[in-house]
Amino acid sequence: MKYPRLFVGPMSRQIVDASIEYSQKKHLLGLIPSRRQIEYSGGYVNNWTTEEFSRYVRQRSDLLYLVRDHGGPNQGNEKDDGCESLKCDIENGFDILHIDPWKCSADLDEGIKKTAEIIKQICSINETATFEVGTEQAIFPYTADELGYILKSLRAHLGDDFSRISYAVIQSGVKIVGTRNVGIFNPKRLKKMNDIVHDFGILSKEHNGDYLNKKQIQDRVGLELDAINIAPEFGVMQTRLFLNSAFTRDDFESAYSICEKSKKYIKWLPKDLKRDSSLKKTIIEVSGHYVFTEEPFSSSMDKIKAKFKTEIFKRFDEIHEAWNETN
């Protein structure tokens, strides 16, 4: 297979290391850092800049795909046009750039126009960059027909450069809340979107594939989904190992304190959750990966290293088996 089925969120250095080793031994993977995770000016994942992250990966393997996830305006920690970030991605050998202006687009036509403008700008300075277009449902929902309109319009705007679009994001009706994949999965919608994407000669990719079981992934594969993004699930997996295998009671309270202070859990949890003792653990689970460089996480990494590698490899295998056993 010349392209990855699974694209992994690099929530920690240990996840990156596991992805590198797995790609060398078993199946090709892609790494999908968001701008907040890894950026030209730094990010919360291992305090890496884009340049440092790319160098770290490429010195160890040239097999993995490096993909900028949600590149574009207002996708970082500050409001901007995203151009400096994407330019740095190109300079540091990223294979695919996800162009996502939909967070600040009022309607389809505005999102299409901004996507085309960014792609044209990148194509004018780089002859090899390829792209992913569209976005996930939580940012800007669209129907299958609207996805077709997006792609048809981009083809008209871009001309020959349209062929440099490798992936389009499809939406099946689900999203992530806490540590669950929720929403109403719509197989007819997914199949129609896959068919439309393939008619344009593009691969389909679903974001928010976290926490799906093997059968749920097989259902998508059977409907001709080409690839899937999984990110917070792996950070939660690693955090749970800290909680179950490495932390003392004092460590738990310390971890809760820094997670609560970071406020990163707010993105993942419903606002009406009851404030009780069990919520402390949930807050750590969903937001621990944002503060892995702080104590008590940083000094406990070695305690869970071997067990984490075993668990994440098992999950990688399960996802690839869903494709191999369905096709």
C-alpha cells in the first residue's frame, strides 16, 4: 500500500516513537500534528517546533507521512492567516497539508475561495506539496452534495493543481465527547461521500475515528473509506497507563491540579457534568496529554514505556486488521 490507512495524532514523543517503529516493522502510518500540538513557534507536544519534530522523525525513518492537520487561518493559538505555519511545513518536508479555513468561513463559497487561494499560494512556491481538503463535522458540517460542490468548485478554481489534492474529509455523523465516539453514524451518507470523492480521483478520509471498535471500522471500510484519523484516543490510552500503573495518590492529585489549571479538558467534556470525585479522573484522562512535559507525567514516562508500546501496537494492529479482513 502506497499510502497510510491510519493517520496518528502525535500526542507525545512516545506515540511518535511507536509510530516510527510500527511503520518500519508492519504498516505505513501518517502523523497528523495540529498547529497547537507542533508549530513553527513551538507546541505542547514535547515542546517541539515544526523543524525539530520533522528532524526527529526523518532522522529515524523516511517511511512515515508527515501531514499538517487543520492547517490554515486561526487554527493555532493566535489569530492569523496560517501562511507562515504552512510555509514552515513545506520547508521541513511535510508530505500533505490539510487546508482548513472552515473555522472562519461563513458559508460554502467563502470556505471554497479561501481553500483555493491558500492552495494556489503554496503551489506557486512549491512544486511537490499535496493537499487534504474539507473539514470535520464539528467545525463546518456539510452534506454529500455539498462536498461534491466543494470539490467541483475547487477543480474549477485550481485547474491542473486540483490533481495535487490527495484526500478529502468525509463526515459520517459522529464526533468525540469525553472518551467516547458519539453521534449518529450514517452509513448511507458515508457511502455517498466516498463515492463522490472517488469520482474526483481523490482518497476519502474520516476524522474523529477515535474509540471505534473493530466492527465499526470494518463497517466504514466496507463502504470504501480509504483512511482514518485517530488522535486523542492515543493520548488517553497513555494517560490511563499513568493512572493505573505509575501514579501514587499524591501523583494523582498533582496531575489533577495541573490538568484543571490548564483548562484543556473544557473542549472535550459537556458543561453540565456533575463535579464529584470521579470527574477528577475524567479531567486527567481527557487532558493529561496536553501537559505530559510537566510533573508528575514527565518523570513517570519510563515506568509505562514497555506497556504503552504493547497497547498501542495492539490497537494499530486491530485497525489494520479491519481493512485487511474486509478487503
